[in-house]
Amino acid sequence: MPISKTVMLKSKITIALLGWNIPYYKEIPLQATDLIKPVLIPSALRSEIVFPLPAAQYGSERLEFVKRYLRFSKSSVRANDNGLEYRSNIDFEKE
């Protein structure tokens, strides 16, 4: 959840009047919660992936495909200078 904070947008407008360029400065207060909306990311997700493994029996099929589940837990999101960083623990489960 974004922190409730006011940030100032500094604007400058130049007005041409009778051959003169007159600068006009204005600071506009903005609420950070209006600029950054919360992103909901579940703290625990489950997905599946298929791994190729050598076949248990020798024959024409050299690979078997085994389904495993990925469980994402202890997820967190952090904003830094380069963007958003998503961290999570990933556990492999048979079922």
C-alpha cells in the first residue's frame, strides 16, 4: 500500500508578452496515493511445470515427462530506482 504523502509538482510556464518572455512558476500539491495505485499480489501461488526426465524403461521413448507443482510463498514487492523487484520462495511439490 502506498504511503500517504504529498509531493509537489513544480511547473514552469513562459508567457510571451510584448517581446518579453515572462516565466510563471507554480507548485501543485499531489497525493502519492493518487499517483500510485496499490497492486495486489497473492502471498502464496501455485503453478505447474513439466520436467523431462530420462525414461525408467529403455525403449523407443527416451524421455518421460513428470508434472511438478511450484508453490510461491513469502512473496514481497519492493520499488527501487530501476523498477519493481518481486521476491518469492519457490518450492517444488509432487502433488
